[in-house]
Amino acid sequence: MIKLTLVLYLFFSAKIFAIDISVLDEQYPGFHDFEATCFSPIRMYLRTLLSRSVIVGHHTTAYNLELKGINSESIIDFRVAIDRSIERNKIVENVNYYFGNGHAFNYIVTRIGDNLSPIPDIELMSFQFSTSDKLKSYSLRIPEFGVDFHRDIGEFLEESYFIFSAINMKIFINTSVANNEVSRNYTFSYRKLNKSQMNLNVLVVESADFWPMIDYVHFLPDVGMIDPKKFYELLGDLNNIFVKSGAEFLDIMHNNGFPKII
Amino acid sequence: MNVLSSIYVLFILCNSNIRAENIPLPSSVLDIEDLVSEFRSVFASKLVDLGKNYISQMSDKHIVYKSSENLMCNGIQTRAGMPVSSLKYHFSNSAPNELVEKAIYTGCNDLVSLVEEVVTKGESVIPLNFNDFIRGKRTIDLKENETSRLYRILNGENEEIFKIMIEKSERLKSANFYFVGEKFLTITYEYTPTSSSAYFMVHSYAAKYNRKRSSWRSINNSPPVSFSVHVTRDRIDQVSYLDGERKQLSLSNFLNLFDNKILGPVIYPIRGIMNYHNYYFPNTETTNTGAASQRLLEELRINQNRLINNIELNIVKTYIQNLINSVESGKIIDNRPKDQ
């Protein structure tokens, strides 16, 4: 019984030191961080738009809204329609904004995973959808903008990409776990980047000691090992691409008929 | 049957946190963790930045940081590839149910910046994990399985800067705080099934700490002062703040007393000392990679927008209160220079 107790104790306490993808969470941005950066302006805009509008007509998942100007002298009518396709482990939610001036804006959220439930209408309309780790796959497409953000989550591999055709942005982030190692690779290209493509890799290795130590090794594939300072500077550059693309989203939305309200 | 009973015992052990918890004190009242974090966070964020700025080399609980280029380190030219800082961790079980830990933080030119010594007693006490160690993360208050902790911060010459001794019994927990050997504060927590109380006793003390070209002095000649906070469970928890003569205080009076007797005279000078000892380490830069503060940034933008548009002001009010609670509980750490 003592042996069994010891074995079970070791089993439970081993979890304290087991390495997994979360070892990167605090200092190495992943899909969720970049998506949040990129969509911060659009979320803020849509929240404001919806909170300043009143619903004047409602039919299941289609809403007719009125936005009053700041001085109430002008009224803009628009309509938001949501189409949902719900299968056993997959939900596709398609949101369309239509403005009286003929402009439209459409985005599609696709989620694959167990025990999924639809995103509430108001959250979906204001771009508030979470990319929970329970999902096996998540994607967001905005066809008019050429935007395709995608994330596949497996037990030992996580692959994601961000494509924004309007500014030639292509970013791939792959994270893999094997034995006592976690590796994350960032590959990115962007029209304002000096090089055609940039590659960054961080390898996290846990030693097999009684008190496991974790080594973070940073690589620039065409250079080799680099110091963390350089790595974080380049990661900062990558983050700036998302900051800029977030601002570009808003510009494109305004050009597509969304009123300037902020 | 034996197998089943041992699994049952383990199940109970693993789920021991399910049992009823103490009634929480108001978040605006700083607890042990918050008080220590007020100055220790200065040092912890330096450790995080060292890992982001310099190449690490590891061997047996010893991490050495090296620079890839020549640099001025604490006023002395240091060649590329030479160590600019190192962290050493040691732990042992000197007695059953007792864990002794020592961490040595060394800066430029092999000068020891700070040393931490910790003695923890309790059931199944475990050492820090590596990631917490290199990021300066450490729980100071007692965990469920721990009965006492002695935590000390010393300088390279073995002079004690700060010490806290925490002990607990079934319904009581006490923490004695010392600044350069002078006891300045005792906090006693008392828990019953229907109430929680914290008693603060500020002692008389005369603390001096001298270093080359800098000195700190904190003296309190007044007789000991006490004040307390009490929460009684009801349909809505009843909170009361009392002074030493058991006269009721407003929250604002209570916080002013806390600022004037504890934070201002002692905790902030200790933070100044931590800042001084950070100069033993090489310069570090902080880069925004988007990983850490993104959520906060987005929330701030959304709330700024609410203010600009004069909408959902009650949500902004609640949000600011939540931010205050997060700063007070050490969940948000302010790394801005003092002049901003």
C-alpha cells in the first residue's frame, strides 16, 4: 500500500514539472495574442456602433438598426443578419452588415470542437468571439478584405496562420511539443518588411534533473542562435505588423461605408 | 480494500481545497502577499528582463547570463561572452517537513546583489519550479499545506534588509515584519466560520540602512498604533474598520492610516533599496511583443472609447475599481519610471 501511495503521489506531483505549450504563454505571443492586437480597433469600433444604435426591427437573427448622429441630426440605417450552420462538432456563423448606401461587410467564424454552443448574437455582431483552447479548430474569414485567420489545435501540435491580402501579410505560427521540448516557429512576410520573409524560432528544452531547468534557445534560421534581446526586438516588429494591420482594418471598413463614429 | 483506501486518501488529499474557505477580507486591504510585492516586484521584473536581454547558460541550479556584445556593466567595461549576471538556487530538507531554500542573485563583476533565504514548514512542501525562480515569482504567504515560513532578503555582505516570519494555527495566522532587524509591523488574522479579522500593530522602530553613496532611514518613536478590519458573514458581508480604541473608521481613514504608518515610512523605502540593488545588474530593455499586456491594452482602449462617447459609464466605473483591486493584489505590476 505504501508503494502504491508513493507511485500515485509521484504521478500527481510529476504534473508540477511536466512541460507543455503553456511554457511559452507568458513571454512568447501566440495566435490569441496577435488576434487580440489585430482586432482591437475593429472590436472597439463595432461595440461603439452597436451601443449607439437602436434596434428598430428584429426577425429571428436579423436586426434592423438605426444609428443616430452625435447631434441627432442624421440617422444611418443598417441591417445585420446572422446565418448559422450547426453540425455535431462544427459551427459556422456568418455575419453580414448591410448599409443603406449599398455597402456590405461580411465575416465568417468557423469552429470545430466538442460541446460547442453558438456565440450569442450581440457578441458575434461586435466581434467578441473567443478562441478557447478547447477548440480543435477555429477560423475567421473576411472575404472582402482577403482576411483568413486560422488555428488548428492538436495535442502535440498547434498550427496557425494569419493572411491579410490587402497588405500582403502572411504569418505562420507553429508550435510543437515532443518529449521534453517545445518549439515555436514564427514565419512572416509583409509588404513593408525589408526582407521577403522572416523566420524566428524559439526552442524550449527541459532538463531531466531532479529539479528540471528550462532552457530557452532563440534562433534566426539563416543566422543561427541569436541572443534573446535580438529575438524580442524582432518579435516586437512582428507585433507592430498586427498593430498596423488593425489600423488598416478600420480604414478599409470606413471605405466600405461604415460611418466614422470614434 | 487497501488499494481502494489509499486511493481514497489520495483523492481526499488532492481535493482538500474543496473545503470551506475563510471569508475574504476587502480587496482594498493589502495582505501579506501585497505588502511584500510592493517592493519585491521591482526586483522580480528585473529578473524577467535579464532573461529577455541576455543569453543564459545553465548547469545544476545555476543560471549565468552573458552578453553577446561588449557593454558597460556597473561602471566597468565587460567583454562580450563574459558573465554579466547569475542566479543560483539551492534547496534542502534539513528536517522532516522543513524546506530550506537559498537564492543568490549576482550582478555585474560578480558582485552579489541580493540573497533570499526561506525556511518553510508544513506537509509536502516543495521547492520553487524553475520558471518561477527565473522570473522572481514566489509565494510569501502560507499555502494550505504550510504551517510557518521565515523569509529573508539579505545583501551581499549578509546584512538583512527585510524579514517576515509567518505562522499559523487552526484559526489564527500571524506575520511579523522586520526592516534591517527592526520589527515594524505585526498582522494577526483571525478566522471563524462566520467572520474574518485582520489586526495591524505598527511598532516603534529605528531602522537605518547604509550603502556606498546612499542611505535609508526610517524611525518611528511613537508608541505602538493598532487598527483592524472585520468582515462578518451575513446576507451581505458586513465590513467594519476600527482604530486601536475600537472606534469606527471609514475606509478612507483606514487606507490613510495604512499609507501613513506602513507604506510611506517603511515599505516604500524598502522599494527604494530594491531599486538601488537593481543597479548591480546590467542594463536591460523592455520590448513590447504583445504577449503580456494585450488584454489590458484592449480593455483600456474599449473603456477610453466608452468615456469619449459618454456611454456605459457604470461599466467604466466598475472596470476602474477592478483595475485598482488588481494593482492592490499585485496582479498588475507597474514598471513605469517614477517620473511618468
